[in-house]
Amino acid sequence: MKMKKIVLCLSLVYMNNSSYSESTIVEPESYCEIVKKIAYNAQSYRQSGVEYKVTIKKLQTAPEKLSTSKRENNELVFRIVQYAYYIFPEYTNDELKKNAIEKYAMRSYTECLKKYS
């Protein structure tokens, strides 16, 4: 009888400690708002002359998360920063800084909404 209690206790402890995946549903608008905020910050850092690698590290450790998975979040942030620094040449440092930052953030937001809506 004592052995059964021990086994039962151990199995309960194991069940409480075991991890499981719970799917969470995120509305496209709220997800895209996070994308917009990260894009805004990425373009702001770029316009301020912050180095590419530093921007990536700052935004990957920022409180805004696109995914609960650290790896996936880091990849998504990397992509946004890469776009801000290299992919969209129309947002150059010669433009009005605020205008370039707003344009890139809104572009990222609308692209996200198109993709997830």
C-alpha cells in the first residue's frame, strides 16, 4: 500500500512538472501592432545611426514579443530589422527622419494585416 502511494505521488509530481503546449489565438490587429512597434523602433535606431547588430540585440530582448518561442521571436525580429536596414532603400537617412520612421512602421503594419487577415 505504501508503494502505491509513493508511485501515485511521484506521478502527480511528474504531471504537474511536465510541459505541454497550449495554443494561443492572437488577433491579427494586436499581432500587427507589435510588428508596427518593432518596425518603428528598428527604423528609429537605424535613423539614429545605431549599428545593425546592436539594433537586433536590443529588439530581440525588448518586452514586445511576436512569439512565445524565443527562437521564432528572434527570427521575426531579425527579419524586421533586416528590412529596416537593407531591404527598403526608399527609407534613406536623407529623408526626414520622422517621416521615414512612420512610413516604415505603417508599411510593416499594413503588410502584416494583409498577410494575416
